[in-house]
Amino acid sequence: MALDDRTMPLLGHLEELRWRLVKALLAVVVAFVPTYAFVTTLFTLLLRPLHRLPDAPPIVGLAPTEAFFR
């Protein structure tokens, strides 16, 4: 039986917060792994409309880490 929010002690709220953060982090990791496996395909797919422009501007990397995620 779930406790009412008004009667839950502070440590109960903190534990609930901890488990929600753990679940959220796991969801990000689970989504990241298959997405990272197809990063080149996804990047090409996202840039397809840009390449269809008559005078397509070049893609410029402005952060030092951008070269590692291509």
C-alpha cells in the first residue's frame, strides 16, 4: 500500500526521488546504446534536407568534442 504524500516522511521522499532518478538514468542508457550504434546513419538522415538545398552551407563544428561524435 502506497503512503499518502502528506504522511510520507522526508527520508521516504528522498528514497522515492533516488529510485526515480535511477530509473531515468537507466532509460537514458538504454536509449543511448542503440542510438550510438547507428550514429552515422542517423546523422546522415538528419542532414538529408540540408544537402538538398541548392547552395547548401558547410557544416561547421564549433566545439572541440564535436569531432568525436561524428
